[in-house]
Amino acid sequence: MSLTFHWFLPTNGDSRHVVGGGHGTPATASGGDRPPTVAYLSQIARAAEDLGFVGALTPTGAWCEDAWLTTAMVSQRTERLKFLVAFRPGFVSPTLAAQMASTFQRHSGGRLLLNVVTGGESHEQRAYGDFLDKDARYRRTGEFLQIVRELWDGKTVDLTGEHLRVEDARLTRVPDPVPEIYFGGSSPAAGEVAARHADAYLTWGEPPSQVAEKIAWIRGLAAREGRNPRFGIRLHVITRDTSEQAWAEAHRLLDGFDPATVRSVQAGLARSESQGQRRMLALHGGSRDGLEIHPNLWAGIGLVRGGAGTALVGSHEEVAERIEEYHALGIDEFVLSGYPHLEEAYWFGEGVLPRLAARGLWRHPSAAPPAPAVQVPFTG
């Protein structure tokens, strides 16, 4: 089985330094030297497509551009790349979301993937008019996905739930193919939804021992539902020809972190309701010291960015080894990013992917499938 790699579209801006933003951070934390124009994001998307990435994640929140609209435009400037669109089910009706996905599939040639984000920050949810607490949001997400999946199956849906109600809901045209659902979360409520509905469960980049625990947890819950989801991990990458060059780049980024910004971001993230965010914070504790928390796994990004806060740092060979280590645990999909996203895509795509291909772990999506073995008759 070939590993699957996705890249990231920085719809909050890009830079040669770490751009703030992410879950639990204020909208004003975003920025960067390169605005997230359709032209620039398309340049990243085309590079990712050429290098062999299958898809590109686009985030959701007040700190970035809207994922649906942005990817719809960028999809028209690419040919193969899929778009892992993050969206929050509490902000749109399930019938409309199912219809939007169906439309996206037809106009993009079936290149939509959906990253369902329930929302772990009540203050941000309230800004969008959503006043449910966290556990109630997850229950609503379960109802939402039940409705959406039945609509995609071509069914007429009548459902009266705790939070959602639809009558005689039906799609005139169902999506082809049906978009896959990517889902993450570290709370018990998140696990229950993932077990029932996720095609792929995503975790942020924790040390392998913690990732293994999460995989075992979700596998157990999903098995009780008769399901067997795939597993993916969200990481940044800093990969160079030598380990020394990669760590020099990590230290350069760290030197650019303004202490006042670090304090402000950490204070905001400390109020997060997200268990996943709390797990990210625990990896560095707000300190600049001891940031290599596992060989080649660096927690420095999390000092100034919410959400995914760790990076694989090292030579191309070392990063390939860490990817193989995560794969041995059950991780088959990697959602990656790096600053700036255009250049870092080339560092990874030209440095790490060929090494994984040599190990038999990866094949370029546009490459022809391997020819079947020819059976030569034994003639004695």
C-alpha cells in the first residue's frame, strides 16, 4: 500500500517565518509576507500536485479565508489535486452541506474531501452564532453526519434529533464519488463520532507512543460499530540535505518568535476547551527549552500557533525514517505543511518522497500501476 501525502494551503497568509493563527487563537494572529491570494495558493497547489501530494488541507476559522470558496476557485487552476476542506457542521444545514459537496464534486471532477471540525472553542463558536457547549456540539455533529451520509446515499431523510430536524430532505443529484470524511478529536465525545462516521481519523503530531494509544482507542471504538477507519497525522516539516541544515532552519524560526507574542498566544491557548490542544501545549509547556520531544519531532511551532504544533525536523533520510516509524503504528496518511509552503513542498517532495519510494512505501499518484507479475511456465 502506497502512503498518502497531503499538503496545506495557508489561507491565512504565508511567510519565511511561522505565521500565527490556528485553533484557539484570535483572528488578528494571522498575517504573513505573502497574502493568501488565489494566484499564490494556486501556485502552491500546482507544486503539490506535480510533486505527488494527493490533496491539500484548507483550515477553517475566523483567522483564515473561507475554505469552500477558496478551494472552489483553486480547483479550477489544478487538475488532479484533491481538496481537504475543513468545515464546521454547526454553521450550515446538513442538507445544504450535502448539496454543496455534491456540486463541488461535479465541478471539480470528484476532488473533494471533507475535514469535519466540530469546534473546540466556545468563544469562537459564539461569534458565529453557535451557543452549544462542547459535548452538545459533538452530538449535533453526529446527527449532521448521519443526515449527510443518508442524503449522499440517495435516501429521503426524515430525522428529528436533539439538535437537528429535517423533513423530506433529498438531493436531486448525489455526489460521485461520495466525499470521504476526515475527523479528529481527543475527547470521549469526539471518539464516539469518529467511530461511527470517520473514513479517516486524524491526530496532531504527538510522539509515537501517544499516537499508538490514540489509534488503539479509535480502533476499539470503531470495531464495536463494525467499522475500520484509516489513520492520518497532521505535522509540519523542516527537511534539508543534512540534519545540521534542518535544525539551523528550526532555530532560525525559533529566534524569530517575539516573546510577547509567545506569551499572548500561550495565554489564549491555555483557555482552550480542546483536549487535543491541551495535549499539544503539554508537549512544550510554553518553554523554548527541550523542544525536541522525540527524535526529529520538534514542538517549537506550537509556541506561536494553535492546532498542529509539531514538526518533523532533520535530513531527508531522518524524516523518511520518522514517517516509516509512524506508518508502523498504523498511520497511512500524512497531512504536512512548512514555512514557506511553496519552498517547503519542494524540499519534502524532492528530498523525502524519493527515499520513501525507494523503500517501497510511496508511489507518485500519476505513475502507472506496477505491471502484474508474468507467470513463466516451468519447462524442466
